[in-house]
Amino acid sequence: MSHTDTVTIAVDAMGGDNAPEVVLEGVAEALAEDPCIEVLLVGPSEVVEPFASSHAHCIAQPASEVIAMDEHPAEAVRRKKDSSIVVGCRAVKEGRAQGFFSAGSTGACLAGATLVVGRIKGVQRPALCSVIPSPVAPVVMADIGANADCKPEYLVQFAQMASIYAEKIVGIENPRVALLNIGEEDTKGSQFAQQAFALMKEKVSNFAGNAEGRDIVTAGFDVIVTDGFTGNVVLKTVEGTAKALFGALKNVMTSSLKTKIGALAVKSDLKSLKESISADTYGGAPLLGVKGVCLVGHGSSNATAIKNGVLASAAMVRKDVSGCIAEAVGKR
Amino acid sequence: MSHTDTVTIAVDAMGGDNAPEVVLEGVAEALAEDPCIEVLLVGPSEVVEPFASSHAHCIAQPASEVIAMDEHPAEAVRRKKDSSIVVGCRAVKEGRAQGFFSAGSTGACLAGATLVVGRIKGVQRPALCSVIPSPVAPVVMADIGANADCKPEYLVQFAQMASIYAEKIVGIENPRVALLNIGEEDTKGSQFAQQAFALMKEKVSNFAGNAEGRDIVTAGFDVIVTDGFTGNVVLKTVEGTAKALFGALKNVMTSSLKTKIGALAVKSDLKSLKESISADTYGGAPLLGVKGVCLVGHGSSNATAIKNGVLASAAMVRKDVSGCIAEAVGKR
């Protein structure tokens, strides 16, 4: 598929803390930026129809229900068959859209993508993947929360799928894959990590060894795989630490007249640094291993993050990430 | 024990990347700072004897062997009976010292403390504990690496032991304890985390719920417990993220004449911030749950960190942390 073929992305109008306003704003920006994207806007008629009729390349897809952030994901997906998440996933399943993007409940999106769209044949567990905000270089991590409990063999596929995402979307050629562990040597780590190490050494051609927590943001490796529990904790730890440090930095810089004047001189460069490590750059976390594309944005997404999410979903369709995963996993 | 009673700390002269020079320097500083500390300096005669004869309150304790950082910990402890780590632990076991401090192999120190000094009766697994470098307030975390594989019930004792350390040494009254998890709700997390949650809710009186990765450095909780695999990854992630951000900040501040001038105005405040989140402040990671005191410093410790480690070990002896743990665990 070339960049000029039209790609249809189903977008959950009701996903995120500031839906639907921020979502509509972001969709409008995405449509304006890429004329080869068509958006299937999923949500209550009164929200999606007026917007679709006033925007080119936008089709309204009514869905009467909404899954809230605090609902039990799998249960809500089974029960609310006319929710924006389920209807959006169904559009992908039926081929009316090639990708689905939502800034709503991550769990419900995962459940929707797995139960409605379905796994790629041969994939044991789809993995949620994210680019770690590093000031050095992008680092792709999987799983960041789809599978709190993993078997060591799942990590082999996480490595293969995340490597394809790193190459196709993040633009890292021949990514070096590491296993997140608590020591550099083969024999270090929990029983789980030791078993995963042996399997990865045998089966993952671009496996480069163990990475420790301190190696994540330094970008010594391009792809880091782990179970969904550790991955989720680590991603949030990186985000939390960066946020706390920028907060402390702000306090330092506004503590006196002298520092305020100094801060003025570095303000714009600091802002660039802060933006460079923003999680919003890659538009959300893709669920790798499902048919079609499913991308989940932060609940706190602003319009720019929503726009990036729609564009990133389209990029994943155009680069045929799912097809490449199907081929790679089928090969084994 | 009052602050004026003399406390004897066995110090591993051969521990750390820059041993013995940096260790001797740090010991000299500690002895100068606190006249009620006596150091039993453990290492090769030619290192410890000249130092002891030229410093008051220092006794030489010859030990002919050294355990290297890359040796298998338990094996090395069993084989090298005259190593500085084993001899230092034996001094604690025999009552010739009340505490042991080393900046050497963490694994070997843990093995030495567990095999030679021994666990407190009733403690299932000793836990390695650390103060997380947060710009907001100190947060105590356990386990940070002694037990890569844990049973959920171990975390109950980790919570009790780390709470005592937080109160006695870090000075946090009525510390709020959290379980590290991937969601705030009771039902979130891996099977391990869900089981640990239920046990902690039942058995830990100061349990305050789940903490996510983003809650660690914000100091929303005082004590965070987790298994040693996740704890080790998280601690190193916080350290790595802070280091990378300070590195990026330095690049920003030296990128142009304008930013260099601005940087001058904030330099000293920035340095204070950097020091406030330094891991060296608390002098190392205590192994909680063994008889006597065992504190492990960073391999990269400088003289100040060694000094802090010796002083912190003495503080743990004076506050009778081990006795309080024995009492708390015995009560259950």
C-alpha cells in the first residue's frame, strides 16, 4: 500500500478524559494534515453526525454506548455491544476500516481488539508496545501491560513483533533486542527471566542480551522485552521520574530573581527537551499481534496527541505492520 | 543503646570499584566525624594494619582473600572462608562488631549475611531495602534485589521490616505502605500482585493500597514493597532516568553562549537538586531481617558514600533496627 492510497481509521469519539471535544479537534487536525486518511468516527449520533457532515473524509458511525475507564474491560466489551470501542473494532473486523484508535480504557481496547478483531494466527498473546520517552534515542518496549502474567515463551514473540514495529514505524534498522533483567550475565534474574533468556538466545536472531533498569533510557538497546507487569511499572516509573524532575527543575528556576533570569535564557531549549521525551510523539501504544491495527492513546491526550494517534494508526496500516508480524510469526 | 555508646562496625576494606584507597579515605572521615564509632577494618594485613596503627578507634582484622564482583555469590562465600566479606560477617556473628558495611559484591554480602550472620527467627526472607532518590521526599522500597523470586507472603514481612527502617532511620512517622502494582484497584495486577494485595490488606496495619510506577518518586507513599526482581529494575530505572535527564540538561545548558550564561545563574541550585536525589545520602542498602546490621554500598561509592555507609550502619545499630524487626515479626 502506498502513501497515497486512502486509509480508513475508526476513531473512538468517546475515548479519553476530554472526549469528545478534544477527540474531534484532533481528528480535524489529522484530516487537514493528511488528505489520504478517511476517519470513521464512532460515537453517539448527536456527536459524530454533525462533525462528519461538516468535515470531508469523515464518515459517522453511530454507537449508542460508552465504556467507562473504571469498568471491567472484558465484561464491558461482552455486554456493551453498541459501545464506541466494540463498534470501532467491529469496523476493522468487517474491513470497513483498517485501523482503530482510541484514547479510552486501555483494557477495554485490548479486550475489544482481541475478542472482536482477533489475534493473528500463531500469535500466542498480543503485546502492548510503547516508545519509551528517552532524551537519548527512542527505545521500544513490549509488553507494557496487556499480559500481567506471562510465560517465558511469549517474550520470544514480543521480541519479534516489537522489532518489526521498531523497524517499520520508529525507523530503527536492525534493532538490537534485549531482555529486561536484574544483571548482565546469562545466569542472573528470576527463574522466569532465566528461562526467557535461554529461549530468546535460541530463537531471536537479533537478541543482544540482558538490559538492566539503568539501560532503558540510555538507549543502549533498541527494543526491550519483558512481561506486562514489569513493563507497565517501568514505563510509568520513567514517566513519573521525568515529570517529578521537571517539576523540581521548575522550582529551582523560579526560586529567586537570579535563577528566574537564568531560566529565561534556557527556557526554549528546555521546552524542546521536554517535548522530545513526551510520550505523545508516537501517538499511543499499539497492540501488536492482532489483525488490523489497534492503537491506544493516553487518557489525558490533548488534540495534538489525538492527531498523532490517527496519523500513527494510518502509518501502521501503510507499513503493513500486522502483515509483517503474520509473516514473521508464521515462519517459525 | 545511647548515641554515646561506642558502636563497632566491620568495614570491608576491599569492597567497591576503587578499593581500598576510597574505603580507607571514607573510614577516616567517619572516624573523624563520630568519635563513638570503632571500625574493625577487614582486609589484607598490608592494607589494614598500617591504617589501623595510624588511626585511633580502628582495629585491623586481617583477611587474606577477596570476593570479586563477578563471582557466584553463594559459592564464593562458601569457598573463600578468609575473604573480607566472610570475615566481616563472622565478626558480627561473634559479637566483635555490631554491623558490617561493604561496597563490594551485593550478592556476596547478602549470601554472607544470610549464611554467616543468619536470619532473625521468624523472618522468611531477608529483604534488601533502599531509599529511592526522589526530588519530593524519601521513599523506602523493599525488596530491591535480594529475592528475584518471591512468594506473596514474603511481601507482608517486607512491609513490616521496611516500615521499621523508614521510621527509625529515615524518620518517617507512621509510614504509609503501598504495594507496587499496575493499577490502583484491588483487582488489578498479576496473580502474584493480587494475592499479595489480599495478604497485605489483612496483615499489614499501615497498608494504604496499590502504588503505580508513576507514584514512586512523587512520594505519595512512604514505603513501597514489591518482589526483588521488579524492585531492582525500578530502582535502576529511576537512577538511569535521572542520570539521563541531568545529562540532557547539561547538553541544553552548554549548547550556546546564551544558555551558558543562563546556566551560571542556576548552577548552584541545580547542584543541590542533583545532590538531593543522590543515592549516596543514606549510605547504602540495608539487608533487613538478618541478625545484626548489614549495609551494602554502591560499587562506585566515593569516600563520602563510604563515610555515610559507616555512619548509617552505626545509626542502624543504635536504633536497634534488627531488634525491632525481631519483635515485630515475633508478634505475628
